[in-house]
Amino acid sequence: MSTAAPVICLDGPSGVGKGTICLAIAKRLGWHILDSGSLYRITALQVSRLFPGTNVISINVQQLADIANNLSICYRCENDELSVFLNDENITQLIRGEEIGAKASQVAAIPEVRKALLDRQRAFLQPPGLIADGRDMGTVVFPDAVLKIYLTATPEERANRRYKQLKDKGIGVNLAALVEELRLRDERDMNRQAAPLRPATDAIIIDTTTLDIEQVTNEVMYWVNQRISH
């Protein structure tokens, strides 16, 4: 793994604002960004397309690893948002659905898939630096990161944020169902054998339950300025 550039890791469960915060920090610093969770969502989307209607656990793990290993992925910052492309197709909205999210969590629990995506994630580390958004960035992918932040919030608050986000897009959703889905996803992510969701031992934990985006961004930037000389 290259150490030619610094990396800042922002880990945490779904719905804590990692993506928004990472984009804000990357823009302030002029660094590259890695949305590692999208890699699993992209893999899940491709699995859904290649094996329509098939449960992930019934698919051969080597086939899943091969799919993860052969994805042509590109990130572009467009209109202050991170757009995701698969084979030149903009799939940003396609991978944000709850069904793909749930399938991505299943895919991410498979060690062979995680191994296939590990080197790809580390290859995003290029000068002048990288902001890495995920669940195991500080514990597995970049254990020597100069700064590790772990964002958290209550399942209820995270579900409420997701509910508002989906409603703003005109997508009908049940709040109680979202809360339960987040609880189940947390349980699966925290208890999986491969790289379980947990803060790195040297991570700074920030509870975002009562904070807005600007407050969280400012707190993260405080720690960035403490650890990194510009």
C-alpha cells in the first residue's frame, strides 16, 4: 500500500452523513474521495442484473468475487454531488435504493468479495490525499491513516434522515420499516466475520444525532487541522 499521500478515514453505519461530510472535506482540501460503500452497492447492482431474482447467499462466492473484480467504475463530481458510473452508465440513483442497499450488505459480508475489492480501494490513494468513506476504512483498508473518524447516530435519527431524503425524491417509504431495516443492517454489519463494523481503536468518535452537516464538518475539520499540516 502506497504511503506517498495521507488518507483520512470516515467510518460508520448507514445514515450518519458520511458521504456528505466526505465530499465537503474533500472539496475543502482538494483531495480525492473514495465512497467505498458504493463499491458494494455497484457489485450488488451487477449481481442483480446478472442473477435476477436470485438470493445472494445461493450464488457461488467465486462468481460474486469475479463480478466484484471486473467492474469498470468511475467517480465524477457533478453539481456538488458525487456521481458513480459503471461502464459509462450513470448509476448514482440506481444504487441508492433500499433493495440494493440491503443486498450490498449481504455482498459485503462475503470475505471473497471484500478481498477482491481491497486492492481496488487502496488504489484510490493518490496525491495530494484521500478522504475514504466506509465501514472498515480505518480498521482494514487504511489501518495507517493519519486520521480516523467514526460517525454514529441513533437508528431512529438515521432512519428519519433517510426518510426525508427519499420523500424529497418523491419515493414512498415507511419510517417504521426503515428503522427496522437499519437495525437489521447494523446487526449484520457488526456481527459479520469479515471486517465487522466497529470503530478503529484510535478513531475519534463523533455522535451526529443532534448535529447538522455544518457542525459535523467543522468538527471533522478541527481534527484534520490538528493532524495534518497544510
